[in-house]
Amino acid sequence: MRPKTVAVVGAAETTRLGRIPDMSAIGLHADAALNALADCGLTPSDIDGVATAGESPIEIARYLGITPTWADSTSVGGCSFMLHVRHAAAAINEGLCSTVLITHGESGHSRIGARRGAPSPSSLQGQFEAPYGVTGPPTAFTIPALRYLKTHKLSVEDLAWVSVIQREWAAKNPRASMKDPITVADVLAAPMIAWPFTRLMCCLVTDGGGALVLTSAERARDFPRPPVYVLGTGESVETPWISQMLDFNYSTAFRVSGAKAFAEAGISHADVDHLMIYDAFAHLPLYGLEDLGFCEPGEAAGFIRERNTAPGGKLPLNTNGGGLSYMHSGMYGMYALQESVRQMRGLAPAQVPGAKISVCHGVGGMFAAAGTIIFSNEAP
């Protein structure tokens, strides 16, 4: 994709976040979608492209009264929305549609209208992992996390620092679910979920959603808010079977997706002002920092512990509080994208002064997939 040919012109989350027992999952999609459309002064009749995960784009289009000429139902877990941005940009550049709405909504806590899923007994995971108790994210993610800690001679305390510093960011965000300060001792003393993860190293379980509106950069200049340009994109997949990762110490999908996005954007790591890394569990920012090339293997824990990613640090990371303290309804990627857009608009609660480039990186499943979007607020 050519950089800065497509821009985000509308962005919003659901009116409420956290616990929303009176709205279904599809209702959350619609609430977020209408908020994003209001943000850019459009109506459903102006939309000709729809992308979503969790719900079907058919259901979303029908629910909102949209007749699209392009639809995307890519669903690879929490980074699906990063892939939607990439695919939407390609579709707009190809003339398949002109204005794309990407929606997300999940009743992760209240489970109102939520879809229930489990690995098929005939799948690889169902046959060879589930019988041994590897049945969900807390148990599956322990496999690479424990190997990573052992390889790099790190401790559980190193994971705890991720949670502590992200809570510092959350304290600056009025919409964050968890804002009270925590210490390393607090994290280590929290109830054990699955070794080495205590509860404060695991993502929240909440209700909410978000939506984005994208169009061509040429049209974007006519909208009420300053455009946020798509500078680079990447995506990849590795395996749905976590025990069969190529190497537990890194994510192949992360490396491929990140490298593609940086090459497309034509930037270096020194150009990045702001970073979002999907943090369903405390080990993921360590992998992201290393696999995206910001740190050498094994050095991300020290990088975080030395407060480089904290408020006032040289690489602000997960400035909304992340999935650990801000929001996590199940597929967190949309919330990371929303924060990148807010930072590029200069409207974030914990705004990074003068930020011009934001990298937003997501994971799907348990290192099964990855998506990377690089945004810029500088006009082409």
C-alpha cells in the first residue's frame, strides 16, 4: 500500500465501557458505529464498506441499514481490526468502496448476546492440547511465557513491572476500568490464575466496543476532524496450536507483520513517538518490543523496568492503560487502535506531546496471528 493514501476520519468507542448489562453484543457494535459516524458527520447511508469480527458484516450492515459494495469478515482474534484497517485501505485504493466502517462490540462481562465458542474436538487444539488442560488464554499463554523467562533468565517480578507501569497510564485516563496505583508486591500477591500469571497480570473482562471510519486521503481533508493517515500496515499468521510455535521466545507472526508495516511506512524505530502493543497478558509487551525491533531479545523487561515506556519515558507504551487496566472485552485490538487515533489527534487523556507517528500492534489468539498499523498525523 502507498503511504498516506487512506485516512481515519471517524473514531469512537461505545458510550459506556466496563459493565453494560442492558446492551447486547450487536447493540454495542451499533452504539460504537453511530458514535464514530457522528464523530465525522456521516450517516449509515454514506457507508459503502463494512468490516467486523465477532458478528457477521451481513448482520451489522442489515442492523445499521447499510448496503455495502465491499465487506470483510476476517476473524483471527483480537488483532482482526488491525487487519480490517489494512484490508479497507487496500479496498479504498482499488476503488472497491469509498468509505469503510469497521465495528467492534463485545459483551465480554455481561455475556448479553455473546457468542459461545470452543475448539472443535476434531481440530489440532481439540485433539492434542485441550485433553491436557490447555483450554484457554491463561493456560495456553503460560507455555511460551515460561520458556521466555527461562531463556532470558528473567523472573516473575519482570512481568509484574508491566502491570505496574500500565496502571500508571490508566490512572491518567478517566475511562479506565482500573485506576488505583499498584506495586510489584501487589501484583505478585494477587490471586494466582495460572503460573506465572497472577490476576493482575491478566486482562480485564469487560463490555464495550469501538468503531472506525476510513476514506481516501483526498476526501479526508473535508471532514470536521483532522485526518489520521495510514502510513504502513502488516499482517501474518503462525499457528492455532500454541505448542507448535516455531520458537517460544518470539512470535514469527509478530516479526513478519511488524517488518512489513515498517518497510511500507519507510520509517525507523527512532521515528516512533507512541506505541500500542496488545497486552492481554503481561508478557505480550515484552514480545512486542523485541519482535518489532525496539529491543534486542531478552532486553524488553529491563527496558520497561527502567521506565522507558512509563509516563515521561522515551517510548510511551499503552497510554490508555492497556488491556490490563483500561478495557478488554475479548478482542482488544479495536481499543488499541482507538488510542493510537486519539494520540494522533492530540485528544488522548494522557497525550504524548508532539506525537506524530504511532505504531499499533495486535495479537490474535495465542500468538496465532498479528496485525500492525502505523499512523501519522502529518499530511501527505
